[in-house]
Amino acid sequence: MQRTGSSALILSVALFAVLPQAMAQSYPAKPVRVIVPFVAGGAADIVTRVVSQKLGEIWNQQMIVDNRAGAGGNIGGELAARAAPDGYTLFMTTGSIVTANQHIYKKMPFDPAKDLIAITNVASGPQVLVVTPSFPPKNIREFVALAKSLPHDITYGSAGFSTQTHLAAENFIAATKIDVIHIPYKGEAPAIADVMGGQVQFATANMAAAINFIQQGKLRALGVTSKQRSPQLPNVPAIAETIPGFENIGWFGLMVAAGTPKEIVEKIYRDTVRALEAPDIKSRFEGLGMAPVGNSPADFAKAIREETETWGKIVRERKLVVE
């Protein structure tokens, strides 16, 4: 009996060790859902659909893009954090959700550091300050001068309070010391639509969401938030050309619920990097003014921790708190 018990224990331990590897080898065996914490049409949605299509080809599985907007991305984040830890629910986060929101919202529905695992930073890119074509200023200097002459009179739209597009605007406002009114939306696409329609005067939109409208003449770009001009918009100055040192870069990355087996996380990471290295994906991101990243889970997690500390200081200085 003693020998039989020992053999059973050894067999159980062996099976426990092999099971995650077997799961990873067969993953994915069914459709994979990717939660986007904003409405369709914004940069997070665009990035998700570009990468999901390629992952679907690699995995020979259906990829389901699930837009869950609200609360600065917290609704989608909570849904992802509470999902089964099996790799079949991915979360396309933006930087602000997992680095700034925990400082901004006094009551978070999930803990990004404990409830989510970093997989890889998919892509990064600057924002671009866009205005409705009928808005008088033709450059950043004229814009700042007008805003200072009309304090609390000019409005801007964002994808929502605490989102990347909101925080990019907050950085610009702090750098220029202008006084403008924030109009938060439930996503980037409706905010951009209202800039085009003249309901709000400007937005610091993600380049990926705004570039087509700029090229079509539906929006006028005054400046990009990268330190140098964007190759896709060579005639649009960097804001840093007028406001020395100014820079604001957004990013979009994949995460998964805590408890997901390491082997599955590694497989998703490797296959995502494979997708990002595909020439058609590189070309697509380049056209959107973005750069594919594909860093390791460890490097991505480290970058999130460092950025979380940075945003903590900024949020306290700007007093960006939601009760």
C-alpha cells in the first residue's frame, strides 16, 4: 500500500508538471476574445483589429473583438481581470489604464498589478493635436495665444477621463499654462467626430485614430506629441518645436488574467511577436504613424511599474482625482 501510494503521488506530480505544457501546445483550441476598453473606431480598437486578424491566421482560430467602454477603461479592465485564467480572454490595454488609473480613481474595481499579467507592448505612437478646419489658429503658437486670450472658453474632447488622450491634453495644458474645458466622451471616435463637427475645438488624438481624417482634410493637425515630426505627417511640426522638451507617447499592450499558466502567456507573446514581424502588419502600423514593439513579458511588466510611478507624481501634481 505504501508503494502504491508513493507511485500515485509521483504520477500526480508528473501530470501536474506536464499539464501546462500540454495546454500551451494545444492553445488555442477555441475562439479567443480580445477585450477593447473603448468603443470601436479609436486607436485601441484599430490596433486590436490589426493584430487580432494576424493572430487568427497564425492560430487558425476566430478572434472576437469585444468593445467594453466606460470609466476610463476600468470596465474593460475589470472584465479582463475577472475572466477565467486560461488565455481565452485577452485585454488590449492602453498605458493609462494600468499606470495612471489607480492613482486617479480612489475606488478601482481591480488591481492592475495583482489581477493582470503583462504579455507584450504591441505598439506605440504619438498623439496629434487636431482642430476643426474652421478654427482660426494655424499653428501651436497661435493656438496657445488664442487660448490664453479666451480663458475657460475653448473646449477639447477626449476618449474619457484619465484616458491617454485626456492625459496627453493635460500634459499640453500644464506645459502651456492655458485654461480650457475638458469634454470627456466614451471613446476616441465620438470625440474626433465632434471636433470635425465643431462641437468641441480640439483633441489630442492618437495618431492611429486621426491620421486618415487629417489626410482627408476633415481635421487640421497643429502638432504631434513626439519629439520629432512624424514621417506620415512631415508637414506637421512637433509640438516640441514650439514648446521645447514636450513629448507624450501612447501605447497599447496585451495582458491576461492573473493565474494564466506561464506557458500560455509565453505562447501568446511569441505568436504576437511573430504577428508584429509580418511585413503587412509592419506596413499597416507604419501607415498609422505607430511602431510595433513586441517586448518580453518581463520587460513589459517592468515598463508598466516604472510608468506607474511616473504617473503617480503627475496625478498628484495635477490633482486628477475621481472620487
